[in-house]
Amino acid sequence: MEALLEATLRLAAPLLLAALGELVIERAGLIDIGIEGTMLTGAFAGFVVAVASGSALAGVAAAAVAGTTVGALFAAFAVYGRVDQIVVGTAVNLLALGATGAGSRALYGGAPPAAPTLGALASGPLAELPWLGALLFAQTPFVCAGWLLALAVGVALARTRPGLRLRAVGDSARAADAEGVPVPRVRAAAVLIGSSLAGVAGAALSLAQSDSFTEGMTAGRGFIALAIVIFGRWSALGVLLASLFFGCATALQFRLQARGVGIPYPVFLMFPYLVTLAVLALATGRARAPADLGRAYAREAS
Amino acid sequence: MNEALLALLSGSLGSVAGWTATLRESAPLLVTGLAVALAFRGGTWNIGAEGQLLAGALCATVVATRLLVEAPALLLVPAVALAGAFGGALFGALAGVLRAARGVSEVISTILLNFVASSLVALAIHGPLQEAARAYPKSDPFPSAALLPSFGRVHAGLLVALLLAVLLHALLFRTPFGFRLRAVGLAPTAARFAGISPERIAVTTLALSGALAGLAGAFEVAGVTGQLYEGLSAGTGYTAIAVALLARLQPLWVIPSALFFGALEAGAAAMQREAGVPAVVTQVVQGVVILLAALVSIRRRPGARLGARARSEAG
């Protein structure tokens, strides 16, 4: 039981971080399917810097910076260029996949070294505390960061002035504009913040769940994060719970797989995606999305 | 650097072998590019051409290596093509029904179905469709009666694809259905007031789009590889998005656009072989082309931006 809980939290962490990033972006009214590529770029940049500097923390910082950079690209085209967000997201994913793949081959020639990784946050008495130890201290810092960021995003969206402005822009860009909220600036800021979280989520893959970067290593986790935001009904608490659900589903999958119950492995590969589809079809129906989600905003056009 | 560029050129347009490779790479891009153009025109964001292609290849393989192994070519080739279209249509329609009945965004569902399809292919070739020798995870080779006729190393599917581009142009711009589809894509609310059901159009559009992508999958297994294996399509369905956007969603313009990206793929493969430049850099080019094409189309027609229409009904 304890092992299942541990695995659930570990596997949920990158999903939670990426989904929180996407949540911030979507509450400002944008759909960023480039989150997958943003995560991948974070995983790559984090790995490269961690290997070069010998410090996993430097890697995490680099992942955040790389994520923000990809976010700046997305914002430049989707917010200021008003290119359709799905189109920009697709382009971001292709760019990230190509650039990180080519970069990894150029740097390591197909045999990347092992990176320094982030281990458990604390050991000893703290880690042995009942519940709290397993939930917080025996885990990598990414798990703890996920909990804290979920809280921070939830409070910021619900209780702070910038959060209010962000939601206003997502629910009605025109009304927010009329109130004097600088719509493009708020949206761009949301994209930058959200993308930096996605970048860190990538680092959780290359600097904690493994010690290496492999081409396309996000393997659709960014897309699952998109589904998590919908499943979590665009709230931080919902996103947290939905991430734990997916973490748990993946942990169970590994467990069944290891037990070798005679089910061929592709069934397990398919499992998280089928669960996601089923959850979207059954549970959410028509949940309340930000009213202006996915719409470009131009003052003169409205 | 010069060596790489030379390889890129001679491997794509600078030699007979290069042209052959270019045409071979262009065929699936043309058909999937049409699939994406159709879907985007109808206001459905089909990001799932990749999965639909694989589903098509899977169904085509079932027919060719299990159901109709003994059939004559006259029957088998059309059956294989139809099976491919059917498999792709099934995946497309599933995304359409999820959107129409449950409000699930097709952007998400088609992406997720891509992963489902590639897992299904893996499942099939590790299990029921695995070759008789059971040595490798791949299907039996297709019987020769199932293979597409080919000229040199370019298969007849390319001709069908060219024909399909013309047919799709006619469908979109010369038929009442095409009018309704474009109406839903441009202004779903207005279309609804005109008595058109956007939900029904979405299901049909995604099914048709999936059918095209599935057909591309059938062409690949029956025209190029002659069997099914993992990694059959290394991102064709994603490149198709770049193909369709560069063509500005015009079926006839998809032809030169597919040729361009086909030449790029063929040239990049040569560049990797001969100059050691990783072929994945083509994805960078695809990403850049998508962004530039989208920007240009906004400059030209400020009133009808690419997209901006698919979800304008939501509020």
C-alpha cells in the first residue's frame, strides 16, 4: 500500500506540474497543446545543463528558463500574432521534437551520459514520519513542489488581484479590456508562467524519474496534462486530484505488468490513454471552461 | 555543411533516385494532407491523422494477411484499400461522436487516439497478426496479389492520391455537402441558424478525414513496406498538418505542398546517410513552415484567419 502511494506520487509529479502550467494558461483563455513540446524542451535543457554543470538544481533552473523561452515563442505567435493556438501548439511540438532530437544526437552521439539526479528531499527521522514522511519528505523535491504549487496556483487564481485579472481575461477578454486590463500582456504573462512550470515538469522526467534524456521522452504526458485540466474542471484542486488519479492508474499499470498476469505489454501502453478518453467521455461532459478559451483577442475585430 | 546540402539536394530532386524517393515520400503526405485540410475546413481539429493512418494500415493488414489471403488481385487490392479507409474512418468517427455527444474536444481525443492506435499495432504484431515464423514483431508479408501495382519504386497509390485531391476540391467547392461543411467551419452559429447541424457535420467530417488518412496507411503497407511493423509511420500524420497549412487548406495546393515536404523527407534521409546530419531536423523545418504559413495567411485575409472559427460557437 505504501509502495503504491509512493509510486502514485512519483508518477503524478510531472503530470501535476505540467497540468498546473496548462491550467494557468487556459484560465487566461488560451489552449496550449505545445505543452508537450515545452515539457520535452525542459527535459532536454535540464539534462544538458545538469550534465555540464554537475548540478541537478542548475538543471531544474535551466528547464524553467527553457520552458519560459518556448512559452515566449508561443505567446509571440498565439497572443501577439493571433495565429490560431492549435496551429502554434502543433508547430511548437514539431520544433521541440526536432530540435531536442537533433541536439541530443549532436551533443552525445546517441549515447548520453548519466545526469546527476535529485533524490529524496530528506532522509532520516523526517522521512519516517507517518504519512507526512511518505507524502513529502521521502519523495523527490518535484513532489513537494507540486503540492506547494497547486496550493499557490489555487490561491493566486482565487484570491489575488493578478489572479482575478487573469480569470477575467479568460472569461471575457472584451470585458476585461473595457475595464482597462491589458489583455495581451496578461495572456503572455500567463503563458510564460505556465510554460516555465511545464519546463520544470520535463526536468522531473530527466532528472528524477530517470537520469537520462531520450528522444521524445515525454511520450504524450503533456497531452495527458491537457486532459487533466479538463478532468480537473479548470481548478487547482481538481487538477491536483486528477493528477493523482492518473499517477495511480500508471502505478497500478506498472504493478500489474510486473506481476506478469499474461496480458501483453501493448495493452499497458494503451491503458493511460484509454483511461483518459473514458474519463473525458464519462465524467466531464460539459464542464465549465473559461468562456473565451481558445479565442484570439483583437480589439479592432470585436 | 556543403556536403550536407549536396546530399539533401541529390537525395531529393537532384537525381532520378532522388525523385523516386521524393515521390514515394510524397504519396502518404498528399493523402494525409488532404485528410487534415478537409478536417480543418470543417472546423474540426484533427490532430489524429497519424493514428488514423496506423488504424488503416492495421485493418489493411488484417484483410491482406488473414481474411482474403487467397483472393485475386482484382478483388484484393480494392479490399485492402477499403479496409484501410474503414479503419481510419472508425478512429475519426469515434473522435467525432465523442465531440458531438459528450462535448469532448477532438483536439484532445484525436491526440490520445494516436497513442491508442500505435499500441494496437504493437499488440497486433506481437499477437494475432505476427508472422508465421514468430521471429520478429511484424506481420506476414502481403501476398503479391495484395500489393499495389508500381512503376519503378513509385506505387499506383500516388495516382489515386492525385485524383483524390481533385475530387476533394470538387466535394468542398462544388457540392451542397461541401458548402455545409465550409459553413460550419467558418461560422457554426450561423450554420445552425441555417438549419445545418454542426454536430452531424463534425462526425461526418472527422470520419471522412479519418478515411483518407486510413487509406494512406493502406497505401503504405500495400505499396511501400509490404508488411506491418512498429514505427511504420514516423510522424507522417503530424507532417500532414504542415502540408495542409502550407497549402492553405486548398486541396489542389496540397499537391505541391506534399511534394515539397516529400522532397524534404527524402533529402533529409540522404543527408543523414551521407553527411550524418540527423533527419529529425526536418521537424524543425516543418514547425517553422507552419508558423510562417499561418502568419502569411493572417496578413492576406484578416477577416478569415486560419482557425479562430472552430470554437467560436462555444460561448
